[in-house]
Amino acid sequence: MTKEKVLQLLGLATRARMTISGEEMSVSEVRKGKAKLVILSEDASDNTSKKLHDKCKSNGVEIRVFGSRYELGHAIGKEERVVIAVTDAGFAKKLTSLIEEINRGRADDQNSST
């Protein structure tokens, strides 16, 4: 249920023109200090993942890994997307908390099965 909430909120943020998609555009927004959150797909290449993690860390921008490239693209009404930068602090905060909730759920599932 929460995964759908994240995807719906991404769609809403996109309609409000508060997202940038694509690797180069997202890196540019991170460098300019406009990105508040970067969402990277789970199936991003190692090279892309390292590049974005490094850029976000050096510029103090939150980064979260979430969903597939197809899910992210569909959520914002485009073809597959590996990277989405959120430029609004309110959307970024809510998306971060929802993604963290999903990650805590996965950790709980793994702990209960061992």
C-alpha cells in the first residue's frame, strides 16, 4: 500500500512541476542546490548509482533507492526513468518518510524470517 502512496505522490509532485527526471538533469539540480531529494531506481547501473550517491553526499542532498525504472517512469507519466530529483522540500520530506517506512517494513520482514 505504501509503495503506491510513494508513486502517487511522485505523480502529484510532477504535476506540480516539482520534479526533474533523468541522470544529467538531476545531477545538474543537485549541483545547483535545488534538489532536496534524489530517488534512484533499484535497477540503476552500478556506475549511475555510485555517481549519484557521490554527488548527493558531497552536496548534502538526501538520496533514496526505490522502485524499478518502469515504476518510476510510469508514476511521472514518462517512459522508464532511473533518476528523479524532487525540488520541493515538502514533497521531499513526505517521500523520504514513506520510503523509510517501506524500508523499515522490509527490515522487520527479514528479521522475523530468520
